[in-house]
Amino acid sequence: LVGQFDPAPKSADSGTLSFLLPSAAPQQRVRVYLTDKHPDVGPPRGGDALKVTCNGALVVPGCPLAQFNNRPITIAGSGFTVTHDPARMGGLPCNIEIAGRALQPTFADRVFDPKLGGFHVRNDEAPTRLLQAGGPLVTEIIVSAHYIQKGKDAPEKPGMGYRFTYTAGSPVVRVGGFARQVRPYAWN
């Protein structure tokens, strides 16, 4: 059994507790007891632990992410590596390696006005990133960026936030999103 606690922002009293439970038969119960006495337990077996690095240095959970704002962050899991670089793609994944093959995705998330044209999230050169959880079981990065065209914000400053959740031992990445802007605007 391996567990990971990720404190909520600005709080040491609450957060998310994640467990990697042993396999159990359908009728078998698994009990988890929380205590302040614990054995020294390492990461998940079989190389499934997630590893978060910045320029090759390990990013330790609880470490202020501000010092990494201008540098790429890489999440390495079992069989994949994903890089979030604030200088490329608005902080969204700019390089994905699966089984030794590198992919450079292009994100087409945009707002459009017939007179002004398109504004893209990928054009934001100063996105913010928050490392919500830092492995070894779950790594979660929240990327927030504005829609930009030629270095300028779109009218009413619309923006988008994405939550990327990586789980140890799984090739699936959960992605959630939220949109915001100052006032309503009729985008096409």
C-alpha cells in the first residue's frame, strides 16, 4: 500500500489523500487506517511511479512552483514523458514521448471575431502553472493562459485554464477545463 498526501493551496490542514491499493478479490475487503506512525514505504513497484522534473532536477511536492515559471516541467511515467513549457503552446503539453516516439501537438483552442480574427491560448508567452499534486501516485498541473494574437489580449481578456491529471501506471491523462473573461463578448 502506497499513499500520497497533497495539501490544498494555502492550507496544511486539508488536501487530497491518494492510495495505490493492492489487488483484491471482488468479495475481499481492504481496510485503510490513518495514523501518525508509518513504516518507510517507497514508491509503487515496477517503475510505475511518476517523476516531476525541471531542467533535470526533481521537483519536490510542496516546493514553490514560482521558481519554475520560466522553465519546462516534465512528467515521466511508465512508458511516457510529457513536457509543459511556458514558452511554447501557452504552457500546454508541447512534447509527448510515447514508447520512444516524440510528438509535438498543436492546440487549436481559440476565440474568433470576424473583424479581429482568431486569438489562441497557445500564443500566451506568460501562462501560469500550478503544481497541485507532485507524484509519485498522482501528478496534477493546472495551466492558465489568455487568448492572444500578435502579443495582445483579446477583447474582454478571455482566458482558459486546464487541469492535467497524470496517474501512476496509467497512460490515460485526465484533462478538465474552465473558461473566464471580464465581460460577455459575442465570439464566433
